[in-house]
Amino acid sequence: MQNPNIYLDHNATSPLLPEVEHAMSEVTKQAFANPSSPHWAGRDARFLLEESRESLAKTLGAKPQEILFTSGGSESNNTVLRQLLGTSGQQHLITSAVEHPSVLETCRILAEQANIELTELAVDSSGSVDPQALRASIRPDTSLISFMRANNETGNLQSIEEFSEIAHEHEIPFHTDLVQAVGKMGVDLNASGADFATATAHKLGGPRGIGLLYVREGSPFKSLITGGKQERVRRAGTENVTLAVGFAKAVEWYLANQTSLRDQFLKFRKSILHKIKKIEGIFLNTNIDNSLPHTLNFGCHGISAESLLISLDLDGVAVSTGSACSSGAMEASPVLLAMGLSRADAKSSLRISCGWSTTATEIDYFCQRLTHHILRLQEKQKTGNLRIKNVSL
């Protein structure tokens, strides 16, 4: 019998929602023109573009003029962070050791400039930054503070409102990466106090290739991409109306179904935890009490996550592990290392992330195959015998 295709890697990217696909297919017929063109076709495209902007702004607690479209989360994060390059004076940047590479690596690149210094705040065992550590790290030349709302590997949630308040006490702009949070939890950009925020569509069933950048009204801003008047002269390039409509539809769908999805994700995670806790050597990297409900990061002492990933892949189950280097070899996750895990345990950890398409049957099959492979590998370590019967859950 052919193995099923089970996708449990929604934090990397999520399959396109049928509702989004339908909305986008309709747009390609209606809005094929450049939205900057003054003729009727351009006006039709412009109307749909601005309608999508208004929809996103409304659902995210922002004003339409505070939202600009980008190619995705990485461009949005870079646009904010590279604001520091426009000033010749001494600059100090604060972020954490568990940020997405589009933030952390960019910060490190910026810190190669003679006038820019970087402070990477440590985190506790759950991946959280201590607000008092943030206060202690602020200097007179601190120019920007950047922390993500929800971690992409563990699902851990940071106290963005508190960090924003601390930043504003010192009149420092605050940026937050909301890529994993938008749609999965309530987001009110105005109430958050953030000066800049970033999001992308493809993490919640929207199209790849589009993101947004929130710039609070009145915040100083310099364009990263220049050469055109698009997006209120903040981001040059012809806007992709089809992707913008898809983005707005995905967020709209997720928010409309947020309560039922959350309940479903919590049931899935509870089911996984119930079944894997029977396995000797299992440890959790996700703080169950303070994390996105669709994300679970765990490991098994002495068992290679890479071996598990390959075995599950052969069974038709797609999951995630640590960062892959350019050669494709699995490396220990910098996020897990920053949380205090040993390199061995970090390389033994898997990330499971559910999404709109995940079913209870898929979760059951994943747990059955995971348990089988862990016990098989443990048996191999003990005796060198690869043969082990399927385990009944």
C-alpha cells in the first residue's frame, strides 16, 4: 500500500487554502493591469490592491496607510533593520539569540560596520527574553530594538507589549517579527506599541512571494528598494495585486476560523504528547503553557533527528529538524542551543507544526510511525538488531 502524504511542516510554509486559490484565480481575470496605470484597467487593479490593504489593516489593528506590501518576511525585516545604515553616527542594536535568520544574521552583518554595535540578549530555557535584561542593555546610542512575537522553531511567545513599552520609555523604535503569529493568534498592531512589524502570507495558507511591513504613522522611514513611486514612495516595484488579494483572503479566513483551529491544534498537540510520553528518553523544547498551539518541538535523548526525519519521510510524513547548512547536512539548531540544550540534544530534536489541512487521522499515523522508528533506533543502539515489530498505540 502506498504511504500517505502527511504534511506537518506548516511553520516552513503552508499549502494554499482553496478559498485563497479561488480568490486569486478570479483576480487574474479582473485585474491584469498595472495598478499604477491611470486607465480603467489600472484603476480596477488599484481598487483590488487597496481593498486588500484595507482588509489587512482592519484585521491587524492598523491604518491602511501604515501597511506596505513587500516580497515577504525577510525583505520586511531587512527593510527595518537596514534603516541604521542611513546614519553615520554611533548606533546600537538590540535583539535576541533566538530570532529568525532574516533578523539575526542581518543584525550581525550590520554590526560589521564600524559605527554599529549589536547586543544579542540571552534567553531562558523556554526561549524567553528577560525584560530586566533588556532594560540593562539599553544605552544612550541604542537606535532600534527587535524581538519576534512567536518563535518559528518552538512556538514560544515573547512579551512584545512589555518590550515595546520599555523601548518607548527610552524613545527607541521597536520592531517585531510577526511572521509566525499573524492569523494564529490575535494581533493588534496599534495596541502592541510596535513602531515596525513584519508578516508574510505563506505561513497561513496564503501565496508565497508577498509580505507586509507595518510602519506606525509618524515613524521615520527610509526605503530599501528605490526607483519608483509605489507604496507611497516606500517600496519601488509594480505591486502584485493577485498576491495581495490572496494574502488578505488567507488572513481573513484564519481569523474567521481562529477559535476552532486553536481548539483543533490543542487537541492534536495533546494527542501527540499523550502518545510520545510513553517513550523512554523523550524531552520537550516547547513551553506548553506559553506557545503557539500548532507547534511542538521535542526530542529523544540519543536518537538522531536526522534519522527520524528520513525514516518519517520514507513513510510519507514531512516534519522539520534543525537548520540545514549549504551541504544539506543537519546542524544543531542555534535556537535550541541558545535555550541551553546540549549539541547532542539539539540534534535529536524535531519540530511538528500543524495547519489548516492537518487531520486527526494524520496525527495518529504520525505518532504510530514516530514511535515505531524511535523504538527501532533504540533497539539498534542496544543490540545492533534493526528488526522490531510495529508498536500499538
